[in-house]
Amino acid sequence: MDLLKLLVKELKAMKLKVSLSPKGVLTATIPSNIKTKKELPVVGFIAHVDTAPDASGKDIKPQIHENYDGKDITLNKELGVKLSTKVFPELKEYKGQTLITTDGTTLLGADDKAGVAEIMCAAEYMVQHPEFKHGTIKISFTPDEEVGRGVENFDVKEFGADYAYTMDGGAIGELEYENFNAASAKIEIQGCNIHPGYAKDKMVNAILVANEIISMLPPLERPEHTSGYEGFFHIVGISGSVEKAQISYIIRDHDTAKFNARKKLIKSIEAKINKKYGKGTATITVKDQYYNMKKIVAPKYYIVQQAIDAMEMAGIKAKIQPIRGGTDGAMLSFRGLPCPNIFAGGLNFHGKLEYVPVESMEKATEVILNIVKLAAGK
């Protein structure tokens, strides 16, 4: 909310109409400056202000590396943390550019504050250059994207855009309009704790049952062994004791049939464990989180093509690929606001090796302005 209030202040300084809901959804409008009888589309641009809980976002100390030499970057000499070109060969693609990195102790926050900055920069340009002709533009900054609740309180009808773009992708050129179908699985295990000296044929160790359940899922269908359109089961949490244990999974797949099969498989483990150890030993709750936006966006492919054209105008070749994750745009698409995802420029999100090239952010702002031009028929 502190950051959102600062953004409200900056947008109001641009003389824009701004609102901030108690739930942390900021919306702003840049009015059309074109007089025409033709009805122009209202285009939205969206980014999230929260950062990933996977690494600390407190006391971030960004490091700026001008004219990057294409070699390894030491982020923190004392801790021995570095960006290695061997591990991240794509670093060399940014030789000569200005990179912003962490100091090796926190994440950077480019996901998605790079997107926020790019949208703000584009808005400022439109306000300061009345000769730049555009239709009505809508802006929104949202909270809680990283925990899957970013647009829970987003009012699509009130926002009033015909379509929108989230500026929440990775490296320059990325363009995505299909994402994982997603579900969560909560597994609760009830053990039977008996004094270990008298446990023979009586004890059921919930920790060991948890381990057994983990082993019942395909070991090669984990994130570290998958890419592209391949789905996975990803264990994200485990805790417990002999008496009780809990496991948390996320389930992901682009293909709806395969997604449903994955949910069925993990749910089937409940019956197998209960048959072996007794009724009530395992309780598995599977809950859908979001779905593949391709179903909604593909029939309106012109908005994807508009982004491709906008990138070409900026000298960028679009890299269309599936999102191996989700964005606020996925949920918004199913609520009536088709919303592809465009690069924000950052890399190595969600950890202390995160970085962003300044030039990529500048190009992202240029792409926003080019989309606005194209939408206005300019």
C-alpha cells in the first residue's frame, strides 16, 4: 500500500484521474486526445507491485553495472555470490548494456516493479507529449500477484478496457498468451504415535507416510526435469511429526486433459494410502487456481498480433512462448478482459540472482507506446 500511495501521488501529478481501493487495486485513466467518430478501443496496461516471497525483499540494495563487459559479475564478495556466465550464458547477450543487479542478499524486485516503471514512463510520455495521439488508456497496479490473489478484487467492468496487457514477462521480446492450468493440492496425514520401544505393528509414522506419498508421484515430472509445454507436480512445502504431517503441492499443465489427469492421479493416492494404513490416514484436497488463457485470447488473436507489430516497430523480434506459470492476465482473461503478457525485461526472478537490463526496460516502454499508436490507427 505504501508503494501504491506513492504511485497515486505521481499519477495525480500528471493530472490523471486515479483511484486506489481499500484492497490495494490502483486504477488510472489517460483520456483520449483524438477527435473521431470512429470508436477506438480502450487499451489497458497492468503490473503488480508485490514481490515474490521466495526471497527477502527487505532493504534491497541495487547495484548498477554500466557498460557490462560480458564477464561474471560478483554480487557479494564476502558471501561469494556471483552471476556466472557459465550458469547463465544469456548474460553475454547484454554486453555493453547497463545491468541492475542485487547485492546478493535479497531479490531485486524487477518482478514486477520493472513493469510498473515501464507503464509509468509511458504514461508520463503521453501526458507530456500532447502531439502523441492516442485513445483512452487504462492503467492498473495490483497487489498479491505472487500469491495468486492479484486480481481477486479487480473490477473488470469498472476498469472499462476492451483488452489489456500485463507487463510481467521476462527477457526482452517475450510475448505470451498461453499459460499453465494450475491447481494446488493439500495433503494431510494422520499418523499413530506409539512409544518407539513398543511401536512394533502399531506405529504409523506420518513423516514416513509423507515420504511414501512423495515417491508415488512420477520423479521425472518435477519442475527441474521439465520445460516447454511439459507439466509437473511441484512440492512446495512439508512439515510435521510422527503424529501428523502436511504436504503442499502445486500442479501445472498447459493441456486441459493432462491437467485433469494429474489432479486425478494425486487424488487417487488418498484411497491407496487409506487402504494400506487405515481410513483417515490421508486426506488430499485439490483446488483449481487458474486456467490457460489461450482459450480466451486465441479467438482474439489480433491483440497478440498488435503486440508483435509493436515489438517489430521497436526493432524487436517477438518470442512467442507459453508461460510456465501464470499471470494476473490469466484470471482477467476468464473474467472478460483478454490479457496477453509482455516482457518487462528482468531475468532470474524470485531470487538473489535477479537482474534487469535498463535497455530492455526502455524497449518495453517503447512497445507500450507502439501498442497505443496501433490501437489508435496511427
